[in-house]
Amino acid sequence: MRNTIIVTVLLFIAVVAASIYYFSDSSSKQETATKTLQYLPADTYFIAAFRNNETTDTIFQNFELFEAIQGKQDFDNLKTIKQDFLSAASIKGKVQDVEVILTYHPTKSGIASLYTVGLNEKINDKILEVLFQGVDKKYKKNQTDTLGHRIYSFDKGIKDSVLFCTLHENILFAGYNPSIIHQVIDKSVKKLDHKQIEFFISQNSKNTPLSLYFSNNQIAALAKKIMRSKFGMYLNQIDSLQGSTAWNLNFKDDALIFKGETQLNLNQHNYLQLFAHQSPQVQTLANFLPKNTSSYINYSLSDINSFHRSLSDLFTYRKEADKIKSHQKLIENEGKVIFQTDILPLWNDEFAIAELDNENILGLVSLADSSKFIETSKKISSNQGDDIYQFDYSNILYSSFGDPFKSFQRPYFTRIGKVLVVANQTGVLRKYRQAYFDNQMMSGTAIFKNHTAIQSNRANVTFYIEPETAKNTINNNLKSEYAKNFRDKELFGYQNFYSTSLQVSGNAGGFISGFYALYKSKNRFGGTAAWTFQMNSKLINNPWVFNQTENSKFILVQEQDHTVYALSPSGKELWKTLFQGEILGQPIQLQDRSILLNTRSRLYRFSPDGKLIPGFSVALPSNASAGLTLTNFNNEKRIYIPCSNQIAVYDLTGKKIEDWKNPSLNSKILFDLKAATIANQNFIIAGTSQGSVYFFNEAGTLIRKEELNVNGQTLKNPIGLITTSDMKNSFVIVPKDKGEVIKVPFEGDPIKLKIGDWGTNFTFNFEDVSGSADKDYVVLSDNNLSVYNQKDSTKYFAYKFVDDVSNRPLFFKVTNNNDLVAVGTDNRMIYIFNEDGLVRNGFPVEGMSKFYFGPIDFGNNSSYLISSKRDHKIYVYKF
């Protein structure tokens, strides 16, 4: 199908932006360009204006997007004009701070660019010849006379790099294709319409680096120029589109973002015009598309009734109304279903079409009432088995929504909740249902999540494409020379775009529009792994970072066979060893840089070079249920390890503390033990799964036991601790279901508090997320992450995950003030949140749920994500 080819049109817009960025000054002002624009040919593809400032020589010079989409040859030509001509000593004064117009034009052999420079003082050809004498001597200069104008050429002996230039009406026109210059000076060549020029100038922002302008019909013209085949249903919607578009650029180091206005010719009849009087809506159908979607268009309506009236008028204009009515009459006679009163009310305000990587097509429609749809569909469809049906009558969807469903004459359909999914083959729908119920959806991918973060969340029409997924279709439909450029990863970088989208929203007969392209920048946060390390099996613990020496660190990871690796900050293996079992809890590094940790069966202490400290490892008397706690009561360090319903205690030499009374608790200890000293009294605190809280002293004597009323619930979350200078205001926090926590004071009666609305299946942590003096309640329930103030139970922030999340959040102290919340979803996406609840820049990133985020070496303030994928590799990303 010939749909995804539109990506090349959109990426061409990026070429224009990249070109301009090489020249533009982000703080400069733009002025009107009526004089220069009036000489440009009418078939000009794109136009942009910027000022030539000295300060722009180094702006964005390392912005890799330039060369990726411009191509090495054109990028070198671009630099040549800036460095060898506009910056030449003899010419520089004549063009300093003047407005430059960059335009792109069709030629017989391809597409050519033209640079138009209005001079700041009047000169003639004689003066110009003198100025050109100051150009670098490496150029061989020639001149010819054409159409009463002198055309100069500058040749440095490199193929396709001869620059042509002429002076016309005190404006310099320069480019690498002389035919465009001939069109400029030829009065018989049709030029840009004055209304188009006025629109561009009126929309030309004074506060952005550049404004990009094009006539809407030139998008289809460009597509025809580069395509080998006819339009598919995507491009058919813009084939006859008239009017103009002007966009202003918002700069982002790893993306191109344009926003502006699209003006339509209201005398034309085009499908997209049906949305011009709609208002933008939140679009949700993309969440129902499978992971192998290469492109889609999502449509949404604010007034579905006016849309249907306008669609009916369009059918009349196209002389299709009688055919449509005959189909509807057949449904009424045979199915006893009236189209206007029985079928149209079934639809909600959103629909979409999508192309998959194998070029199969899906259609989606939001249902207003699924139960009514089921009832009505029985009269107009046939059961094909496996929850798949086929419409018995033609053009039901085309009559309802128009052009997007023209290829679905009598489609098969299935229903997912309140969404109808249609296809022309039953096999496509069977694979779709399998992908949906296996949670293999596009909305769960890092590419889609990162792209939706930069585009608007409201629109009437959104076109989205992933070039990597769509590359086969793009290659098949581009003309050979353009397909070659698309595939060329050495000279171009088109396939390095993660994603691209175009959005339009109704605006009183016109459109507010935007273009978004996310690039695989090497400099993008999390874009490319700084290094990888191959393991033999999967990572089973969160990686840890410890001090190796006084000025270096190392990374500790453990894989499934319990092998432990020590890696340098650059990814070099320092040593490896085998532990007896999986590491539990958080290892602790001591002052001598040795590391304490325990597995289920043993206690380890080893130096940063991997050698065991004498006396270790130590066999535990019974299996540990969580990681150790280190105390320093009375200047004596002790190690406390929860072993189901008992506690094992050791000193730093690995010797068991004999005077520990080794009491038995009533049930399994929840996670690690807590230690506190309040009013000169030392405490070891344990919470149990049956809802009891035990307070021991350092010798194991039971000071207090509080049996809580948890209504028979088995507790599964760690306890929290609030300590002050007195026992009445120091608390153990015990989370329970139904949004409640119990505050157990060190002295006094327990206090039950209602905090939120979570149910029985939740995770609870007590960590400092907000950066305040107090720790916060962090709750993950039903894929909702919520952070509450523990003093007044107000909610700091909440986040709803699209994917299922069954993993407990992680916490990383990247700043001195607070912990960052981190979540790994079941769909292998990693999120890092700032204290304001916003997803940190560069996230989500694809990776398994065991990971680390923070610094990895001294002298390097950057944070790194250390994670893994299903290939059993460690991936380290710089942020």
C-alpha cells in the first residue's frame, strides 16, 4: 500500500529546518520579505527566512541532525556558502545582518535549493565583480550572460559543487542548479501569488529562530516528484488540498518541532476540510494499535453530527450521494436497520486507520454503546468464528466516516471493549487479537511514549509514522534515487528518526497544525548506550555502585546462575565470582571499603577486589528472608539478618553474637529490620505478615509487642520509620489495604489513618520523594503511582501507567535532597520521575525491571542508567 511514503515529505521539512539552523541566530528578529519572495517560482516547495549574523557561525555546528537529513554533499555545500561566501571579507559587510531566504524547488533531475540574499546597500554588476575577487582563490570563477543578466559560477573542482550566482533587483540569488536562477530572472515564469506571500509574512514569528512556509498543494507535488507509484489513501486526502501553511520552530536537541497555522481554500472540496470547524480532542485509539504498526491516522470529532452533515455534502459534491443512499436503502429493506437512526448513533467521536509492517491495514472505530452495537450488528453481519464477524452490506463504514474507510468495502471486524477493529482478512484480526491479549501494543514502546511526550495531546487529525518499521514500504515506493538516499546510512540519516507525526486541529475554518520528528541522536539522553557488557544469563538484582579506591568506583551485578561481576565505569570486567544464592536486600559498604551482604543461606564480606575478608563467608542458621541491617549501638557494629520468623546476629568478624536471645516471632518478618535510638534507648523493630510489630533491644529482649487489627489480611509491604527525640512522637508505619496505614508509636496506642484509595493488591514504600524534611508514602496500585505527604495525606503527584506494573518501585538518590522514584513496567519500560511527578527527560527507556540510576564514577556528575534486555546484555546509558 502506498501510504507510508508521506514520511519523506515530512522529513524533507526537517531538511529545510536543518539548513536554516546552520545559519540562523536564535535571538535574531525576522522582517518582511515581500521584495525577495515575489521573484520565486510558483512551484516552490518550501520557503524560510533568517538573518545572517556573525554569532551563528558556531550555533548548532555540532547538531548532528543537520548532516543526517541534509546529506553530506548538500551539508558541505551549505557550509561552503556560509564560510567561503557570506563570510568572505569582501562580501561580509554587504550581507551582515541581512535577511536570507532559503527555498527548495523541483528540477528535471531532482530537488534544488536556492539562497536569496537582499543586500543592505545598492550595488551593480561591476561592484559585484570586485567583491567576488575577495572570494577564496581555490575557486575558478566564470561568468555567462543569460536573459540580460550576468550569471557567475564558482568551481572548486568537486563534482556537483559548482555554485551559481546572479544579481537581480539588488538581490543575490545563489544555488547549485542554474535552472532555478533562470526561472527567477525569467519574467515569463509564473511567480508566487501575492496572497501567499502576505500570509507567510503575517505568520512569520518575530520570536523564534525561523518560520517555515509552504503552499499546501506543494506537499502533494513533492510526493509525486519522489514516488514511483500512485497515491494511497493517506496522500489522497491531501492531493487536492489548497491554501497555505506557516510554522514556527521550537528547538529541541533531539527533535524538530514546528507549530503554526494552516489556511485552507474554502472554495475547494476536500476530506480534511470536514475537520476545519471541529475543535481538538484527546485521541486514544493509538493505544489499541499493535506493536508492528508502521503508521496511522487518528481522527477525532467535537461535533459528530456536524461532521456527518458535512460528509453528506461532500458525497453530493462528488456525485456519490445516490450510490450511498442505495446501499443504505438495501440495509433497511433486508436487515430492517435504518442507517441514520440505527447505525450512525452506534459510533463515538473517534476513528483511525493504520498500516502494519507487512502492509496490511487496520481500521478502528470508537463505539458509543457496545451493547447496542452487539444488538444491531447481529442484523447486518455474519459470525466467522473466534469473535470475528463480517458486515453483510457494503460501504457501512465509508458512509459513516468517508475516505479513510474507502478500502473497507465489506470488512471483517472484532470488538475490543468499546473499540471496533476492522480488516479485509480474518487472519489479520486473529493476529491482532493475539497481540492485544499478549499486551504487545505500540503504546507500550519507548518510541511511542517518547514521541507522544513532544506532540500535542489534543488534535483532530494525527498522522504518525515510525520510519524503521515502515522502511520496506518506503523503499518500495520511492523512486530509485530517493530510495537510495533513504537507505544510505553513511551519507544520510533518514532511518535514524525514531518517529514523525503531523497534527492538525480545527480553527474556525482553518487549522492549527504541527510537525514533530524525534531523532536517534547520539547526544540524546538515553539515545545510545555508552557501553554494553554480555552476561551468560539474565540480571536478577538491581546493579549497585561502590567505591573501588578513594578516586574510583565499580559496578556490581549478579546474573541468574548467581555469578557476580565487578565492572569498571567504562564496562571492563574487573573480576567475577560465584555466590551461594541470590543477593538479598541492599549491600552495605563499610568505611574500609569492604562490602557486607547476604544471600538466602550465607553472610559475605569482601574487599573491592573480590577477595573474601578472613572469617567470611558465614553459613546462616536458617534461610534469610531479606537483606541485612547494620547497627552501631554503643559504638559496636552488629549485623541483623531476618530469617523468616527469627533474627540472626553477627559482629563484623563474622562471629555469631551469643548473648542475642534469638526470639521467635509469630509469622514471617516483613523485609528488612529497622534500627533506631530514641531517648537513649536502642531498638530493633520487626513487622510481621500477621500484623504484629516487635520492639527489641540490642540483646534481643522484647520491650514491646503490638498486635494490630488487620482483619485477617496477610501484610506484604515493608514497614516505615519516623523517629524524633521522644517515643510518643516516633512511629512505625504499617501499611494495609483500603488506603489505610497504621501508625504505631514507640509509646502509646496505634493510630489508624485513611490515606488514599488503593485496594488489596498494592506496593507501599516510605521514602523521601518530595525533598521535604519528612519521608513520603509511595503507593503503586492498579497501575497508578501516587505519592502522599505523610503529615497531612495530601497527594504530591499521581501517574497512570498504560502498561501493567507488578514490580515494586525503586528509589535512587541522585540529588542531596530527595530520592527519585523509578518504575519498571511489565512491558519492559523504565520510568524515572522527578519530584514534581513528571517523567524525567529521556524516559521511558526500554529495559528489564532490575536497574540502577545515578552516578557511576568520581569526577563525573552525569547520571547513568544501568539496565538489561532479553539478550542478557548490560546496557549503560548516559543522562
